[in-house]
Amino acid sequence: MNNKEFINKLANESGYSVEDTQKLVRSVLASMVKQLESGKTVAINGFGAFEVKKRLERVMVSPSTGERFLVPPKLVLNFKPTSSIKERLKNGGEV
């Protein structure tokens, strides 16, 4: 499902216009990004939690040349779903 399909489906289910729904989704995402940029975790009840984690510096080996090189540390976005979502996905979407 792409962004346009998602916005249209959400607008139909909520009863809001497509434009209002798109503004709302953009606002929610912008707020989430601000929180994540400040280092805070964003938890959504019944869905999961987004958090920024620091991936440590590590040594990698190029498979083609065998050359070893250092990969610098970086920040990555991590998502941890709730146990109920994990269970639903494990059971093929059934509760």
C-alpha cells in the first residue's frame, strides 16, 4: 500500500476529507520525527514503540577483496511491536 492508497483508505474509514486526513497524518509524523530527533521514544498503545539507537563502531570485511575496514558508529531507527501485534503476525493476521 503506498501513501496515496493509505490516505484514501484512512479518509474513507474516518469520514474526513482526503486533504484533512493528509494534513493530520503529516502532522502526526512531523511530531514523531521531532520527538525521535530529541532522543525520546515514541510509544503508540496497541501498536509498538519507535526509538533511536546508537549502532557501535565495528570492523567489516569486504567479501570480494577480503579487505577489512572500520564502519563508524551511527544512529538507527528501531521499532518494537507490542506482543499482541507480534502474535497476530505470527498467526497469519488472525487474533
